[in-house]
Amino acid sequence: MYKVPEKYWEKTAKQGIICRICPHECRVKEGGIGVCRTRINKEGEWYSLAYGNPCSAGIDPVEKKPLYHFLPGTRIFSIATAGCNFHCLNCQNWTISQTGPKESHSSGSSEGRQYLMVPEQVVEAALQNHVPSIAFTYTEPTVFYEYMFDTAVLARSKGLKTVMISNGYINPTPLADLIPYLDAANIDLKSLDDTTYRTLTGGRLQPVLDTLLALKKADVWIEITHLVIPQTTDDPEHFKALCQWLIDNGFKDNPLHISRFFPSYKLEHLSPTPLSVMSRARDIAIDAGLQYVYVGNMPEDCDSHTYCPHCNRPVIKRHRYTLQQVSLTNGACNNCGTSLPGILFRL
């Protein structure tokens, strides 16, 4: 176990420990664990069960995160621990997110196997495999924040970039501490309706919006994912409001990944999102003024290319997670010279 830095929790006489890492701010008595299942009150101290204890570690195409405007065509070393501070009804990774490090370790499942991998080993694995970046992903990095932070600090010192794939449910202080060591993030914006957030995830909307705004203000590169779930997040008027919020708050040039739902976890009774609904959502986002709109979990013939906003020529052609053609020089269109937003090349 790893003791959580004291700035992220406090001890009280009646409530035990109050965790300050995420907006749940769990009150945990002796022997108890938080909502995330990754931290425990042991003898009046707050410990992480996840530190150095990932349940998944491997190399992915960066496009799989999804990140389309961050070092396109490169590979990224990805790690996760068991646990999550959301309980999404639709979770695709529920076998590792809806359990904790202890349960995952004892399950013996391939999804839940544990590795002993401290930050130094994570960074060394990335360097040995010649990948330029590390992703904290698959579950929710906030629940292994201490592990992520130490790894990100070390990665930065070794010239590696770091990425957080997150639900955005983190408190301002730990986020501010992490930001200097974070290069990019994909934030899952599930809805612009707080009731939907509470029902679908067990969390609240406003902290997620606050995270997006804080990352934007700090110039961390952001891409946003929105999952279109039938009967839940497929209302066109609600989606228009979400797109308008992004426009109004300066996210016009940040990619929006609209993802198609497939039945999973507690929503197995629903059907996959109709292709017509996905097409409608894409049109709504483009009509709202969002410049880079992509649709995911779609048939192979779906257009996932990146186009120059000035001359409309394709500058990155993709087939799923593979680049077919790149017509950029130092992040600018080869045809007209227009610079595209993002971190599109390695310095």
C-alpha cells in the first residue's frame, strides 16, 4: 500500500477520513474503502491500493484512445488499475472498472490480472519499446491518481509525453497539481444534463465541465468523447445544447468523437445506436460549428479522415486505427499551409 499525500485527504473525529481527490469526497471510517475501491482507511491513514499495481499494461495505437490530433500514427504505452469513481450503466470495461485492486487480483481473470509495475518500470517499458508517450486509461485515472502523478513526473523528465483518458471527475487541486505534467487528455462528456449524469454514472455534471475548462485554460490538448446511447443520450435537442456549450466555451477546434453504443453491462437490453442517429449527431455537431467531428464504433467505410479547415483537402487519412496518408508538414496542410490544432508532430 502507498500512503496518499496528506494534502488530498483530512482526518476527522466523527467521520474518519474525508478524501479530497474527486468530487465524491468520500467519508470513510476505519477499515473502509472509497467509492472507487482503490483507497482504504487503515489505522487513521489514507492509503492507495492501486499504486504500482496495474491490471492492464500494453501498447496501443494512439488513435485508439481516441486521440486524432495528438502524435498521429504513433504508439502509446497504456496502463490502468482496477476501480472507477463512476458506476456507468453502459461500461464496456466493467470487469476491471467495477471492482477494486484486491478483488481484481483474486479473480484470476485475464482482464483482472495484476502486474507489479512501479512508475520507474512504466517509464522504462515505454522507453524500451520506443513509444513517445504514456496513457493513463481503460478505467479512470483519478482512482490511481498518486500512481499516475508520479509516473507523469518521471515521464516528463525522460522526454516522454503523457495522456489522461478520463471521465473528468476530479477535484481542482489534484488536477492543478497534475496539469504541469500532462500533455493531452480525452474527456468523456456523457451529457449536458445533470439528471442524466446522476442516473447513468452516479456522478454530477458540473465537476466534469470544470475539468474541461481547467484543462483548456492550461493549454492541455483536449479531445472530447460523447457516447450516443439509445433512450439515454440520443435526444437531438440535448445534443445540440452540448455542442453549443462546447462552442461557447472555446472548444470549436477541439475534436469531438461521437461514439456508437453497443449493448454492455447493465444496458444489454438496449440495441446498438442506429446508424441514422449517428449520422444525425454528426450533422448537428458540424452545423453547430465544431470543426473536427469524428464518429466511432462505426462500419469500416465510415469517414474518419481529418480535413484542412481552409481548403477542405484531407490531411490525415485513416482506416480505423491505421494512418493511410498524412499530408502535413510540421502540423500544416501541404496544400495551403494552414496550421491545424493539436500536437501533430514530434519535436
